[in-house]
Amino acid sequence: MKRLTFTLLSAAAIATPSVWAHDWQSSRPDSHAPISVMGDHTHKEGEFMLSYRAMSMNMKGMLDGDEKVSVDDVLTAYKKDGMNAMAPTKMTMHMHMFGGMYASSDKTTWMLMVPYLENNMDMIMRMDMPTTDAMAGMGSMAMMQTMDMDMPMKMNSSGLGDIKVGVLHNILDRDGHKLHLNLALSLPTGSIDEKVNDKVMAYRMQLGSGTYDVLTGATYAAQNSFMGWGAQAIATIRTGENDRDYTLGNRYKVQGWLQKPVLDNLSLSARLAYEDWDNIDGEDSELMMMKMMNPLADPNLQGGQLLSAGIGANLTLPAGNRLAFEYTTEIDQKLDGPQMAFDDSLVLAWQMAF
Ligand SMILES: [Cu+2]
């Protein structure tokens, strides 16, 4: 028994260094994090990378806190005599994200991200309609009676989003463990003046924040011969106020992931993310009346917290090419509501380093 224990311990002692201590291998598929994670990896001096991500995000139903709220609940609460009420039923966002990376040294990698967005929202508008009785007796307007009528509506917005310029700075790269700092500036290139029928659309439908935003945080990643893992914390801090007199809430996101190389060129991933974002500070004056009829136009119904999980895969191909996908679904969320809830998202991507 003693001998067996000794043999096992010796085996473990010999095996451990080979499992734990080796240099970071950037050729491994799991040397990049799951594809939803931005600014996850750095490059070697002189290396370039181009990337394209196609993302789609679905939102469905509404929550107030962690309670489900039906469309009818919202319409009933917001409907006032002589005015319309509106409630969203679902929203999809499609994003094309073009990225570039360049390492000016082994320690410093520069990033550029250019998003193109397309938002689609389905809503129900509850309006007053004269009843047929009232129509018949049109002569006496004072007697006019109305009834609620629900009309489905669609709206969409599309265009350039906020361009981000960033830098990643390595502070540790030892024995398969890496740590870098993330810093990026988000430029107000996305429109905040998107309109439907000459009226400004609710905050969610706008394409940018309208402010210069600072994204700052850190990313840790590790590999051994068996698997890869990592974690990232990023804060998005808005600065100043935009041209429409409001500031989107700051966002804080922490996430962690595990990756398993199943083939030389293929790894599978599981990721858990927690996000917290604040309400809007200030208000778009053109939405001030609208918020009486539509919760989406209320700056105090925008904050929330979301716990989500993703599964994905990274595939390396010849000549520095990579393909990746990740599917993310909500696990739990708590929203200042009524507010539309996150349902799921899908990211497909191509990357090429040279
Ligand atoms: Cu890269």
C-alpha cells in the first residue's frame, strides 16, 4: 500500500510539471476565449488580425424585477383616456462587427472594432376606437363611446454603431498563465437620433450611446495540456452627457470560461457571465411625454442585472484562419421594469492572423 502511494505520488510529481508548466500555445484553438468575449487575447510583435463577427440577439417578454409581466398588464397600466399605450413584444438585434488587431510589441496589442447594427422591434399599440354605437350616433359627439383596440406595430433602425479603439497590455505570461489589462475608448459614432414617423425612437432602438465611453478591466487566461480557462472583468464608464441630454448607465461585466480541446484544431467551451447596468441619467426631452405611454421611453426603467451562460466552439484552420461560434442563453435576470428581457444570442465569427 505504501509502495502504491509512493508510486502514485511520484507519478503525480513527475506528471504535474508537464501538465502545468508550459509556455502559452497560441496555435491551440482554446488560446482564444469563447467568441462572445472581446479583447480576450493578445498577439506577438508585428502580428495583425482581421475578424468578422455576425451576432444576433433576441429579447422576448417583459420583466419587472424578476416577475414576468404580460403585454396586457403593461398596456392596461399605461393606457389613459384619449391616449395610446405601447408595449414591446419582442426585439432582435443583428450586428456585423468588423475587427482589427495589431501588436506593436509582445506586450502591447492595439484593437479597432467597427459595428453595424440592425434593430427590429415588434410592439402592440392600444388605441381608442369609436364604437359602432358611437359611429351611428355621430351627431352627438358628447355621447361618443370608445373601446380599446390593439394594433401590432413594427419599427426598425440600422446603421453604424459606436466604434471602439482599444489597447491590451500584457502584465503576465508565465507557465501557461496570461494576464492583460484592457482599455478602450468607445466613440459616439452611432446615431442617437433614430426616428419613426418623425418621432425619436426609445433608447433601446438607438444605435449608440452618444457619449465617449471608457472600457477598462482585465483578462486572465490559462492553459494546461488538458484544458484552458479564463476570466474577464470589464467596466463601461460613460463620460459627460450626449447631445440629447442623457447618459446611458454604466455597465459592469464579469465572466469566466472553461475550454476543452477535443481535437488538435477544435475546442469546446462553456462560459458564465454576470452583467449589471444602471439606469439612464438625464432624459431625452422628446421622450418625456412618450414615457407616460411606453415603458421603453422611461429613463428609470433601463437598468438591470443578467446572469447568462454560453456554449461554443473554436476551430483553427490553415494559414492563420479561425472559425468560432457561441450560443448564449439567459439563466436569471432582474430588471428595473417593465423592461424587455434578454432571451438568447448567437455569434458566428471568422478570424485571420498574419
Ligand atoms: Cu486577435
